[in-house]
Amino acid sequence: MPEKTRSLAICIPSGKRQALESEGTRSIAQRSTNVKRRGWLLGPLRYGRIASTAGVRPGGCTMHLFHVQLTNFRLYRHLEVALDMGTTLLWGANASGKSSFLEAIFMLATTHSPRAGADREVIHWDATETFGIPPFARVVGRLQRADGPLTLEMVVQRQAAGSEEPSGRCQKRFLVNRQPVRARDAAGRLQVVLFEPEDLNLVTGSPARRRRYLDVTLMQADARYWQSLQRYHQVVLQRNRLLRRWREEGAPPGSREEVAFWNREMVEHGSYLIAARARFIAALGPLVERLHRQLSGTAEQLTVAYRPQVPCPPGADEAGIAFAYRQALASTWPREVQLGQSLLGPHRDDLSFSLDGVDLATYGSRGQQRTSTIALKLAQVEWLRRESGEAPIVLLDDVLSELDPARRSSLQGWLLEGGCQVILTATDLAAFLPITLEQSTVYRVDAGRWTPLERKSKADDLGKPG
């Protein structure tokens, strides 16, 4: 049996395989046209009915991740699954493996886990050394892009051969079409937007989460950003070690010259990060404003502003930012030695949000804050599509359960008409519109085992899995 046929035979509902093969790479945007012709109404409540969100559609080509294989990843000993072009819904109790599957895809795209504190955490807890090979976790994804098919692979492996200690150091290796590549060359080949429940607090949460939003987006679209970000973090780490030592022991003669090298590196890479972030937020602004108005059904204007810690003039280019950065470092040097840490740079940047000029984090309602976060995430999808010419894959980890009915309808309307491959998780099917279930491939997930849910039984199975 050919390899492609063999992969399609895995985890595909009976009766759907023939339709899947005949559809090929038919986009969900085409399906949504048929949905509207049948009279389905999706989107925010307006004038007693639900209005369409067709204006949100990103358009363009769509990446299709059509096959995923996991080995010793989290609770998965082995999983091999074919994914539909449209929406895939993973339904099951907590700790059943749904979020772990999204984590694996996210790591293929960005080279980093969205939740693991250390890479070793993704290796199955019972994985052991086999034939002298240390325990490892492996993720393989096969996708179709506009420029052709691509196979991505990531292996996380403990370095200490035969070590049973979970604290053993790990190394990550990446392959593209079976050829070894550096992490920075693997990042962005697959583009994703991950939406977690914690992201609903993006407006009011920590600045670190907002910086993460910037970094995860930009590192998928800009290889230099990924490289500069990695180098910048290394420089800040080394520089902080020096500053802490001088705080405890006193700065020796010639300390300024010693730190000058790290300052040059900090300015070089930090200036690029600031410039890239500023360009991104400037381009994102109109998208966020439009999407927010469509989602909220109001004329309220949502404004997102970038707040760099380096005091540089608005619209400054990279050279202007570097000049301002050097000046600021010179003036803050005594205070940095006193505190033992670097006080200026992208590692302390932030975003601010306002609605009609009023600070959203302080004065906005919870509903306004969540609508703004959804608009921000959907704008991230559209920006990536514009940058690459292809719609990224949207990953939603049990987000709908955190929204009220109106926002659930709005988000589901966008998902069905957005022209993206979507993979989402849920513990309760009652949060979904009937049309969403009809248009989705649904799997019941239990302890890492996937069971296709036949379309005729989806409505009967509404509720929490038993």
C-alpha cells in the first residue's frame, strides 16, 4: 500500500475518507460559501439575528498540515493521524492529550514549547534507553505549502546515555525534508497562531505574555528576528552576570570598557528587535481596529500601542533607535550597577490598549477586554497571511468555554469563513454551534487514544465526555 494511502487510513471517520480524498485541498472558505447558501447565520448578535463575519476572511493560499506523527511525546507513546483541510475538533476530558497535540504542532512551527519549563518535560515519563539510544520524543509533520510539500521533524533527546534522571540535559534537533538544519532555519516553515485560555488575559496580564505575543508572531515571519532575539537574550544574561558581580564586589577600574562589548551586541540586536516590533504594531493597528468593530458590532475604536523601554522618537529607523539606545545605556549605567540588572531594552517592552482613547486594562469591562484579545489574535492570523502569502494554521486550546454565547458565535463564524486550517480542543461540545460540528472532523480523545465521532452522533453527544 502506498505511503499516502496508509496515512489516510489512520484516524479518519468511516464514510469521510472518500469525501476527503475527492475534496483534496478544497479550502474551508469554499465550504463556507455553501454554508451561507443554506442559510446558516454566524457572527455577533445584531438586530435579533446573527450577522455574517465574511469581511474578516484573510483569503490567499492556506497551509495544510495533513499528517502528524508523535513518538514518546508527553503521554503519547505513538500517534499517527491524518488531518482534514478544514476544522478538526479534539473533544475529551482534561489531561487526555488534547493540549499536548497542539503543543507538538506549535514546537514544529516555532522550535519552542508554549508551556514546558524545560525541553525534557515533553519526553514521555516512561521512555527508556533502547539499544543504546537515550530516551527521546519525536514529532513529524507533513504539510502542503504554496511552494510544494514539506516534511518537518523535531527530536528532543536526553544527552546522558542510560541516565534515568528526569533532570538530565536534552538536545533538540530539527530536520527539513530529512536534512538536518539549525533551529532558526526550521522556525517559520510551518506557521501557526495558538490561542490559549491564558491569552484571554492578554490585555490585563503580565508584560511578559504580551512580549511573547510579539516574539512568537515575528519569529515565524522573519528569520533575522529569530536570530537577533536568541542572541539578545544571551547578551542580557551575560551582561546581568557582570552587573550582579559588580554590585556585590564593586565595579573594578576599567569596568566600562569590559561591558562595552556586551553593550555593542545589545544595541545591535536590540535595535533590530525594537524596529521590527514597531513596524509590526503599525501594520497590525488597522487590522485590529477593523476586526474589533466586526466582532463587537460597535463603532468603538481599539488602539494598540507599542511601548519600547528605549526612549526613541516615533517612526525612528534602526539607526536612529541604535543611537538613542547607546545614549540611554550611558546614562543608566550607574543605576544598572546599583541594581545588578539591565534596565533598558526589548526584554522590558510592553503593549498598551485603549478603547476610544480610554485605557482598556484599567477601565475596560471583562467583555471588552476579551473581545479585544480575540481581535488581536485574529489580526495576527491576517498579518501572517499577508507576510507569507499563506494563511497560518489556527490552534485553539479550549478557548470557547471561556467566552459568552455572543463571542462564541463570532469566533466560530470567523473560523468557518476564515480560510484557515483550524485545530481546536474542547471538554464540552455544547459550546459549539450545530454548523460548526457539521463542518468539523471530531475526535474523542481519551488518554492519548483518538476515536472518530460520526457526524450523525455529534448532536447526540453534546455535553461532557464520560
